[in-house]
Amino acid sequence: MRVLVVGSGAREHALCWSLAASPLVKTVHCAPGNAGIARDAELVPIAADAVDELVAYARSERIDLVVVGPERPLVLGLVDRLADAGIRAIGPTAAAARLEGSKAFTKALCARHGIPTAAFRVFEAKERAAARAHVAAQAMPVVVKADGLAAGKGVTVAATVEEALAAVDAAFDGAFGEAGARIVVEEFLEGEEASLFALCDGRDALLLGTAQDHKRAFDGDRGPNTGGMGACSPAPPLTPALVERAMDEIVRPTLAAMASEGTPFSGILYAGLMIGRAGPRLVEYNVRMGDPECQVVLPRLMTDLGQLLLGAADGMLRRMSARFYPRHTLGVVLATRGYPGPVERGSELRGLEAAEACEDVLLFHAATRRQGGRWLADGGRVLTVVGSGASLAEARARAYAAVDRIDWPEGFCRRDIGARALGAAADRSRVG
């Protein structure tokens, strides 16, 4: 099987790495990829959102399966176009991708079908006064979200009325472009966040794993929100019983709801969950693997990823199962100083080979390039360093031991990935 992975980040590197190990996969191509991915796949110089070019390439190279990493090409209809060309793909149609592309769509779907989520109201730009009045009447904190895709920057958890009003005005004044022309104002959910990933074929869902992300830029969950500064898997808050509840009460009802409304969902469904006293509730959906969650989920997957994806593409998940290594993984993101704001490109990373030589460690590249035998940073989030171990503490120790071998003064990372989960585990141990 010839596989094309679309995207250029560490998520796509993890996908290429996993697929390259599949006995079913003859060659892996990645468009556009990065220098680190080149060790596991053949790079294709086509942008991830260049839909026409991607379809033409898949046709000319006789690609058997396309795996779409980022959300934008999905919302643009890449899977629809590939289907028209007779090429199988992992990802939803543009209509089904609205689960991520429009928060208002997802909230309305949940309301119609009784899927547990936060209470909400939706406002258009012309309803600014009503939105401001609604926000002012709410108990704080409250959550204000741009409806569309805003590169992870369209969500404000406002602790005060003033913050909430500023978020409403920022969205309607164009801070997020067209994504903010409509907003969702929703109840703040108490609890602990976690992510669940399910492979879907339009009818059935198969658990791929769970993870807990660390969104804030700096230690102690301080600083601006980012695309993710690290993650661990399995997600500490999600017990096996809670995972099954989330599948039964949220994921499977969503699949049934989408199918009943004529937009069946196929691909990878990423459920962002809040785990509170009443059990799991849906925060929001993404329609692809997360980043950095993908980098810690896939190394725990024992079942051949190529086989699972092929089964999903062929509607055969009902006859399949997934197995996982009984290990923990923890990933630390290394980013260029200044991220998530503007960054300077071209600084050199030394010691990557020494880091990779550490026991049970993987390096997934997000934004690197090679020049004269040197590794150079080429963006904001640059690497994810993943450690694996029999316990979360062991995985964490291995990840940070590898991080400490990398010489990169122009970069930074959080030093507390997984620390809160380990503290909670210790607290539970003392209580018990």
C-alpha cells in the first residue's frame, strides 16, 4: 500500500513513523513534510491546503490511502475531492468536518441529540449588543469562543466581565478574521481536561487512545495558550470506566447523530473532555489527531496502524480491535523563544543524536530543516521529545533526560509536563 500523509508537523512525523513500520505499507509520502520526516517518508513539495495539487499527485503516484493531518484541508473538502477521484482517505468530508470547523454547529448537534456538554448561546456579529448583555449577566468565569478555525487562539476563558466583553469585541472586530464573525458563549465547566481519540468509519468507533495536553506556554499553566507544550498518555483523569462512558455517552451518540442527519463521520474524532463530578462532558471536537497528543498516543498503539486505517477506510471497524502497550508516554515540546508570538528562524539545534540515543526516547520533528549537516529551527514549535516507561514518572524522567542533551539556547520548553498528574497520583496514594 502506498500512503500519502498530508501535513508538516510533529503529528505528521508520528503518523509517518508509525505507518512506515506497517508491513502493509510499501512507501510513505508526506506533503510537504519537514527535514525530520524525511527519514521516514518521501517528501512532496505540496502545501497541505493545496487541494488540487494534492489530488493530482495522489492520482499520478497511484496512492492507495491518504491520511490528512491538519484540519484546514479537511474543512476545504480534500476528502471529498479524493473520493471523487476514487482515492481512499482518512478524514471526514467537508460537511462532517463542521464538527471542528464550526463550534456553533457542534453545540447545536449536541443539543438536538442530548450529548452532554456545556450550556451555550450563539451570537452573530450584528448581535454584538445582545452578546455583551448576555455575557454581563453570566456568573464568572465564562468561555467565549470564535465559531470557526482560529489556529487554537479563538478561545477565551474570562475570569471577569471585563475580560469576557473584551473577548466578544475582539472577535467581532476581526481578531480572528472570518472565524470570529460568529461566537459561542458557554458555561465554564469545572473539572480536569483530557482528550480521547477514536477512529471512525461512519458507523462504528474504535478507541485509539487518550492523552492530556498542556496548553499554556510556561510552567505552572501560566502564559498564553499555545498549540500545546507537551502531553502524556494515557490521560491520568480517564479511568477505563470513564473512557467507556465517554464512548457510550458522547462519541457513539455523535456518530449516530451525524449519520442520522446525512453527514456520516469517518476519520479520527478527537473529543476534548471535561471530567467533573457528573462524569465526562464534551468541551469541543476536533476532526483529526491532536498535536502533541498524536506523538504520545501512537507509540502506545500495539496494533498495526496501517491495518486500522485501512479498516476504517473500508468500513470494517466493527470487525476490528486495537491493543495497546501497557506503558506510559510523555512528550515535551521544544519551541523557539517568543512562541506563540513571532519567532526568529535559523538557530541551530545541537545534540539531537545524543537525545535520540537515550533509552526509550523518540524525537518527532515539527519545524526543522537541514543545512550543511546542521539541524536548524524553522518555526515556533520545533520538536517533541517523547519518553516511554512502565510508569508516568519513568516516562517523564526519560523525556527530560533526553531534552537535557539538546543544546539550543534559542529554544525553551516547559519543565513541568506531567507534574500535576504525578502530584495528584501521589495525593491519591497518601489518601488511600
